Amino acid sequence: MSTIETNVTGRKLPTKSVCARYGVCDRTIARWERDPDLSFPQPMLLNGRKYYDEAALADWDRAQIRGAA
């Protein structure tokens, strides 16, 4: 059984939550967004703040695990 949560509610996560999810700072997230080789989910901009789709992040997590295997 995978440790990645599969019950995703379609929530949007702010950058701070994404940083905590991966244990990195906001600059690292910004670099991941710009790196086309990573295919990191692009955020949506709401009121000048970035929000990431939780389902897209879960899909990206699974793709990273498959790529590492």
C-alpha cells in the first residue's frame, strides 16, 4: 500500500502548505515550477497568491515514485 494519500478532495493548497508537504522553502518550489524536466504542477494565481491543486500534486508524487523505481 502506498503512503501517498489517494483520497484527494480537490482542495487548493497555498505555497506555504506545499513547502511543508515537501520540506523545502518557497524558492525551491519556484525553481521546480520553472524546471520543465520536473513537470511540477503549475499554480493558479488567486488575489496575487499561488495555490496548487492537491490532486495534481498527488499525481506528481506518484510520477516521481514511478520514475525512481
